[in-house]
Amino acid sequence: MSAGMLCLYNLETPMRDGVILRGDLYRPAEDGRWPALLMRTVFRKRDMGRSFQQYDPSYYVRRGYAVFIQDVRGLGESDGEFDRFTADGPDGYDTVEWLAAQPWCTGNVGMVGSYFAGYLQLMAALEAPPHLRAICPMQTSVSINRDCDNRGFLFASHVGWCMSRLVNRLRDGRYDEKTTREMLPKLLDWLSDYPVSQLSVMPLERMPALRDTPFPLLRDYRRHLLEGFDDFDLLHKEGRDADLTRVKTPAFYVCGWYDSSRTPLIDHCMTQRRAGVDSRVLVAPWRPGEPPARPDSALENGVYAVDLQAEIAAWFDHWLKGGPAPKFPPVRYFDISGGAPFEGDRWSERLETVRLHLREGGALSEEEGAPGSATFRHDPRDPLPYRGYGQSAPLQPAENRALLFTGAPLEANLCLCGPVRATVTLSATARDTDIMLCLMDVAPDGTCFRICDGATRASYYQGWARVPLTSGEAREMEVLLGHVRYTLKRGHRLAAEFCGSAFPKYDVNHGTCARPASDGEAVASRTTLHFGGAARAFIDLPVL
């Protein structure tokens, strides 16, 4: 244990193209050599002192680590222009190797961090820096710039995220006085009502923040996520199709069930393990949007708390210091509803699939019914809002904007464990439509718990090549709701809610099948689900 901590600010790290990045170093006060933990952040290292959470540098310094927190290119104290894609991997590689060469470092480097900081770890690991021994990506995936489970949807909130980074740059004095005076009020005004303000602009390319912008970041946003969101060459550049078998760096993946990245994160871990890399995964019932807990500030549902700081330290002790292998097994996950843990060597257990069919009258049943149909309406100018997981009343089917199918009361507890998916057959009065599906637990008193959700855009049902709907066409599609572990109690009912929008989690479908950047029309439409007979419509539940 270290008796004190030395803090060195704005240490300069040269990148291969000459750009200087800056980071703050926290290390034991005494002379010596220590392994380094690197966190690369887009949230300005100087503002993180009150929000370190499980990344508190002093915790790891006391355990014999040096901690380096670096502003990424173009943000905070680092030079250059913020580049979300091309610089992520090379800058991570260069920083890892620079740290390993410092006289106070043993040459062993690990990386840690959540969300974008987790994504940056994967981008660095894909570059294979020789001294990167282990990583701990949390609440992230290689597909951070797109919805993790679905094709064809824009990441509707991402332009607001880009604007927030630019507000920081303007306030940091990165631009001349004229640009700051003109652009800062515009960005702040747009963000004050964001993302609702986005609905007022058609087409999206006319968004004030994107017109005649002086900022490369917003020009890049327009090119990548508006005009080229389904351009597979750009998807490749972003890492969407990254081959995780190339990542030989052991990874400790961490997330909660409410993180949209949970399914790809689980897949990342299993891919590495199949390739012979000792990676591990933890999925816990943390609340959505909140960082994993520390023992002194529990954020879970109170049933189970993970001492995540201690586990991160044990992970790096093994890979960076040659300590014993961590005691926790490769796979751990905890039931959302009750906290019951599973620990093992593989993700899958002995499962069976229960198939529930949609039936006339809003029923869900293991028995397939007679042919039938049900219709909901969708107005892109007045989309239904996204409602997150947890307690929430269902949408009102009486509004004709949602459909609700409900099963019979359960005769025994039912434990869902694994990937939930549905098959639907639909037709629509528009050339394109969306299916938003939410799985819910309905208690005997009528209260609902939203367990998981997913979406499918009809025009992308076959892949990244768009196929418009034609008049009278009934199209079969799959909806992925992702991995889940949830136990429904005896007497409860399982319900499935279908609708055509969930803004802002998913961008609004205009119904025209035109590109979002240049689509100035909006078509109100009706979508019909067909079931029974030749029309397949069911939900497959992985059940213990």
C-alpha cells in the first residue's frame, strides 16, 4: 500500500502525427515503478474529480498502481480536432506504448472506463499495442455510434452528444471570439429543448446546427450518421463489423441489464472466450443511466451489491502484477426481479424455448389460433415517447396507436434467461414502418414492469440494403429484444406491447423510405400485424 499520492497534471503525450494529448497522472508518492491504468475520456479530465465513482484514482494508487486520465484528441486540454473514428485506435495505441516506456512504469498497462471510455478500450485493443495486458470495458460495445441490436435506425440522440462536446470546446477557448460569440448561443438554444427540437426539422439536414457549420465534428456527424448511416464502408470504419477474435487482450466486461449494450457486450465476451482469450462478463440489475455501484454508494435494487472496485483491482492484479486469477467465474448475471445470481463458465444454461403466439382478441398463447389481424396507427409528426425499463403503465390500446397482447396467469414461476426474440408478419399503408416491441410483466393488481424491448425497421429486414414495402405486401421480420434474466411470479401475466415509435431511443420513421438526411415528407400510416394460418407471429422465450 502506498502512503501518499503524487498528482502531476497535463503531462504531454505525443501522437504519431505530432498532435499532443494531455493527461493527469496519479501515482504513489515514493520512488518506484508501477503498472499503469489508463482511462481516456471525452468528458474533460479536470471536471472528473467529483464523479470518479469506481475509477477513483486514490483507490488504485493505494494498491500500487499509477493512474493516467487523458483527454482525447481535441477535447479538454488535448490538442487536435476531435475525431470519433479514425483517431480512436491509433491514439490509444500510442498512449499505451508511451506509458509503458515511462521510468515509473513497469511496462504493463491496463485500460478502464465506461461508455465512450469503454469503446476506446476496444478500439485500442484492436490495434494490438504490445504492452496492453488487460482491459475493463463497461457499458459499451464496438457499435457505440449505432443502436446495438437493430439495423436501419439512426442514433437519434447522437447529434446532441456532439453538440455538448462542442459547447465544451467553445467554453475552453478553442475557437476564435467571433465563432464563439455566434455559435455558442445557437448550440445552447438547440440543446435547451433537445431532442424534442429535432422533431421540428424536416429534412434533418436543415437542422440549424448542421447548416454552414464551422465545426468538422458536425460535418462528420452529417456525413456519417445522416447521409451515410447505412453505408457499410462507413460502418466498417466505425468498427461496427469489427472482428473481436482479433482482440487478444483479456477483457472484463461489465454492464447492467438496462444498458442497451448488454447483448453485444455478452457476445464480445463469448467471442473472445471461444477464441481462447480469458475474458469475463458481469451483468447486474443496475438502474438505467447510472454507473455501476461502489459499496459505499449502492445503486442496485438492494438485493445484491458487487464490490466492483475490488473486482477491477483483482482483475488487473492478475494481468498486470502476476497475482492469482480472480475468484469470480467467467460468467455472472443477476436476476432483474430478485437478484438471484448465476455463476458459471458459459453464458447458456440448460434452456428450453417457450413460443407464445399472437391471437385474435389480444391474447398470447402457446396454442396457435385462427387467422386474424390487428392494426395500429403511426404519425411521424406526433411520435409516441420511449419509456424505459421498470414500472410503467402500458400504452392505451384505445388510442389505436398501440397493440397489447396478454397471456394467461402463470401457474408457476417462469424464469426468462437468454436472448428474447419475436417473429412478426406485417403490412402497412406506407412504404416503410417500424415495429417497437416491449415485453412486460403484469401483476395481478394490474401494475406493469417493462422487462426488455426491441425494434425492427421494415425496409431493413434483410440487411443493410433497404427494401421498401409495397402495397398489399405482408412481410415477415424478426425483432430482437436482447439477453435478459427475469423471473415472473406465479399469478402474473406476460404481455407484449407493439407500436410504431419510441422517440428518442429510435429515430422517427417518416414512412417514405427516403434517406433521413433529405426526407422532407412525413406520412401518417397504419400498420397491421397478421397472425394465425400462414402468417407467423410469435415471441420465443428462453426459459430455464
